[in-house]
Amino acid sequence: MTDTPRESGYRPGYEVAAEQVLELIVRLHLRPGDRMPTENELARRLGTSRTVVREAVKILSALGRVRAQKGRGLYVADDEGMLGTGRWASLFLPADLDHVFTLFEFRRAQEMETSRLAARRASPAELRAIEKAAGVCRHGFETGREDLFDEGDDTFHTTIATASHNIFLQIAVQEARRLQAQSRLIGLRGSMGGHAAKAVEEHDAIYQAIKVGDSEAAAEAAATHVDNTRDDYRRGLQQLLFSSP
């Protein structure tokens, strides 16, 4: 049952394009300092005009996400950028368990709000993208493909953030997930076989709530998912620390 009608209304093309450019940066795995597609290429990819793209780039440049160099093209900004994300990276210690679990706490708040807003604002295309990402994650689990599971999981959460239509939340979610990935790289992670079976079901619960527009059910499902992921992480860490050599 829908608790609130989906939000709708006119949004300027350059605002939508700015969000789409950020999504493209993520999809192309571009890092700070990397060269971006040209304005013409961006217009082609986004299905819009170069004028709209140029206005979107101006917004992203002002926000510190994109750097335009005259005669050289567009680059992903390599300074602190929006929300001081560079400062986040310098403060976060991936091997510090207090930092890791505090990050989970932050992610819980993020995921609840992005899911809540997505239930109100997601377009049909965004709903399909969320469903597809959940399917990729499930397929990765069922086939034992951890890389596919991780790909689907990451896309699932970032697509929900996109569907929130809140550019600040989108960037915050991307940054939090990037920081959490640092702790995974140094071996502090649970195995895919731990919480993964529940995770695919939890993804489905989040998607179904977003699909019917039940914002509070979506938020609660997201909170449950992050809490269970955190608990699985803790169990995996205990096994790593206390298992016999």
C-alpha cells in the first residue's frame, strides 16, 4: 500500500543532466584526475543537447566535481570537491574498527533516507534499474560469482541513491561505499557465503517497498539490510581474529 504519492514535477534539463554525468563517472570507474568524455560525447550518451551538457558541467564545476581545462577537456576533480570528500578519505582509517562501525552507522542513515526518497521519486526506468541490479546480485550469489555479487550490490545501492533525486545523498553514498571498500581490501570482510543469502532477499524487500511507493517500509528494509551486513562483518572479523592458525 502506498503511504504517499510519488513526487513528480518539472526538473530543469541541466539538473537532470548533472545527475546523469555523476552516474556516468561512477559507471566508467573514473577516479579524481581522470579525463572525462567530451561535451559532445556526453550529449550523445545522455541523449540531450550540448547546451544542456554545458550548463550541467558549469554546475558540477561549481560544486567541485568536475574540472574544465581550456583546450584540454573535462576531468574528474581531484580536490576535496563536494562535501569535502577528500577530507573524509584523509580522516578514515580502514583498519580502525571504531571507524569501520561508525561508517556503518552513517551508511544506515544514508540508506534509510535514499530508500525513503526513492519510494517517492523513482521513475519507471529507475525502478527497472534497481530491479536489474538486485537480479545481478542474486545471480552472483547463486552461481558463486563473488565479483558479480559485489557488482550487483554496489549498483543496487548507488541506483537507489540516484532514484532519490538528491545529488548530495548520491555523492555521500558513493563516498561512504568507497571508504568501506578500503577496509575490504585489507582483508576485513565477511565471506560472500555469510550474509549474502539474506542480502539478496533484503534487496528484494527494499525494491518491493520502493516499487509500491511505501517510503517507510523501504526505509525500514534498508535499515535491516545495513544492520545485518554490519553484524555479518563483525562475525567475519571475529572468525578472522580468533580462528586457530
